[in-house]
Amino acid sequence: MTTTPKALIFDIGNVLITWNPERLYGKLMSEEAREALFAKVDLHGMNDRIDCGAPFRETVYATAEKFPHHGDHIRMWHDRWIEMASPVIDGSWKILRHMRAAGVPVFALSNFGVESFAHAETCYPELKEFDRRFISGHMKVIKPAARIYEMVEEESGLAGSELFFTDDRADNIAAAEARGWIGHRFDGPEGLAQAVDRYFGVSVPLD
């Protein structure tokens, strides 16, 4: 008999809020120029450092100084960040709220910088709705490192199949499942609703 998990854990980017830096840059330059920029400047690697706790503006602007020919576009990662992190994924928030109303604790586990998360909260007050929030910038470690999952277990007092985790990235799900968590690769609210019905016995209407 399957044991019902005791908490539902959401990733944020591309699960609850769309995260698509390439979309913004694609509006401002040709596809060829965008691909050349991302090939020359490791913008996602820069963002990983921010998600590990590095200062947001200083990290982006220091990278811009290293690549002066691309400086204006690199600085946009800070100055127009919220445009890369939008819009919200409404169906996922319906699931989150329905599960909380059903008495299921809901956590966030997200790779997110300290300042960028604080900025996101000013635009998305719903980010305050979690019962617990595990944000990598504060934890100084990012998914899929095993340590971040271990920290969730230590702080929540839950482990293994007591935790149901949804994330859009396969490597993050694999790392969680390696610790015995129940993983669900997010591909849309409909699939997640089916999964929570299966594991928690809670039916979430998305209409």
C-alpha cells in the first residue's frame, strides 16, 4: 500500500512562475545575435552564482565589465530581470492553494538569488503563501546538489517518500528521487493535478 506523502514541494521557476531569459533577449536582438551572446557569455552560469548567494547586481555588472561589447545586454539580466520571470502559471497556483486548503503542508525549494527573490516577492505576493520556503541563495547551495535536499529534510523533519517534489528539470528530480523522495517532472498543471490526486488523494479542479 502506497504511503501518502506528508508535504508537497514546489520548484518555482517554470512550475509556478515562467522563467525564460531567452524570450526577453529574443525580443531585442536577432536569434543569431542572441545565440552568439549566450555562447560567448555564460549567463546561466552567472545566474547559478547568484542562486548560490552571490550579490545580484554586483555579479551581473561585474560580468558586463568583462564583456564590454555586450555590457548593455548583460546588465539587462539585473535591470529587466522581472521580464524574464513572468508570467505566473495560474493552474499551478490553484493546485498549491487547493492542497493547502486540504491541510497538506506546501513548501518551496527553488534555485533563486537572495535579492532576486526579494524583488520577485514585490511583484508576486503569492510567493509568501508557502508553509516553508527553501531558497538556494540563503542556503548557499543549489539543486541538484545532494546537500540542498538534505537541508530540507533536516529542517522539515521529513524524508524519503514523506516528500513529494515537482520540478521542471530532470536532474533536480533525479537527485530528489535518489534520496527516496517522490518526484514528478513538471510538464504542466494538468499532469501535476493528476499526480497529486494519485499520491495525496486530493482532486484539484483546474477549470
